[in-house]
Amino acid sequence: MTGPDTLAVAAVALGAFAQAATGMGFSLIAAPALIAAVGPHRGVPTVLLLAVLASLLPLSRDWRHTRPRDTGRLLLPTLLFTPVAARLLAAVDTRLLAVAAGLGVLVGVALLARGLRSAFLRRPAGAWISGLGSAGLNVIGGVGGPPIGLYAANAGWPAREARATLHAFFLVQNVATAVVLGVVLPSWPAVAALAVGAATGMALSPRLSPTATRGGVLAVSCVGALALIGTAL
């Protein structure tokens, strides 16, 4: 494998570990490296399909802890807006949008890390804003995690329920986005790396406290925001 391919495979393993351990993070970590290796037209669909697997593996164990009502509340605006976003953004230079979204996520992470609790995010309108933002970012670069991560970190869910709910959300979202954008099969080294990373994360996730899980979600959201800004500039 070439240097970019090796980096992409390593990013897939690390992303799968983060996804299994915290409930999110696969696309945020893996997408920049995969897109750099194969280009955006193949990279984004590849990220989406791998992200489905990254959520499916841990969810197969923890599905009983999913919060169905909260999952549905976030999925409704996401699924409704995904095809609209794909049409609206098809001919738009998304770099400025990515930078703006990244900066917004960084501000949100900083506020939540300082202990902010937003009553707005607990309302139906907060779920709609989070879902719409996630749909747009997933279409732009396969990285719909930060708005949902901020919502989950603010919600105060128990750690295991938070992970399972995030897995369920991202599983459905990424299937829907892949249907809209098209499917590209990943390479076998990427799939193998994903399996290793997910298994490691699943083994460690029961040892994580709610505080550690929340911190992990915020950290991954921050990394994803910086990656959005970096790849757009």
C-alpha cells in the first residue's frame, strides 16, 4: 500500500475504536484520511459504508440500551433533509460551509466543556437543528457527528444508553446518505482494520464512566471540527 493508503487504513482502525468506545467518531477520524487517499467522489461514499459497519458491530451487542424515542427525534429531521441537502449542495462550493460548521462546533464544544447545559437543545427545536446540521455535514463530507455529539453531551444520558443511541442514529443516517449519494465498496484492508478497531473499543467501552464517555464525545467532536476546517482550507 502507498503512504496515503496506509494512513487511511490506520485512521479507519482508530475511528472504529472511537466509535465503539464512545458512540461516535468513526467518520470524523477516518473521513479526512480516506478522502485524501481516494478523492472526495469515492472517499465520501466509502466512509459512509464503513461507518455503517462501525455502528452495526457494537450495536449488535448493545441495542437493548438504545433510547428509541430520542433516536427517532433526531432521525426525523435528518432523514427528511438528507436528499434536500444533496440537491442543494450539489453545485455549491462547500468549503466555506465546512469552515463555518467547524467553527460553530468548536464554540459548542468549548461551551459544553465548561459545563454549559442548554435548555434549547432539550426541546424539539434543538433536536431538529441538530438533525438538520448533521444531515448537511454528512452530505458535504460524511461527517455528520458533531451536531449530534453536542446534543448527546448536553442530554446527560447514561453512558451505555448514549453509546447505543448514537450507534443507532448513525447506522440509519449513514445508510440513508449512502442511498442518496451512491455506494462504493471499501477495500478489504479497511474492513479488516475496522473490525480490529471496533473489537478493541467494544472491549474497553464498559469500563468508561459517563464523564469519560462525555469527554470522549466532546474530544472527537473537536477533532472532527478541526478536520472539517483543515480539509476545507
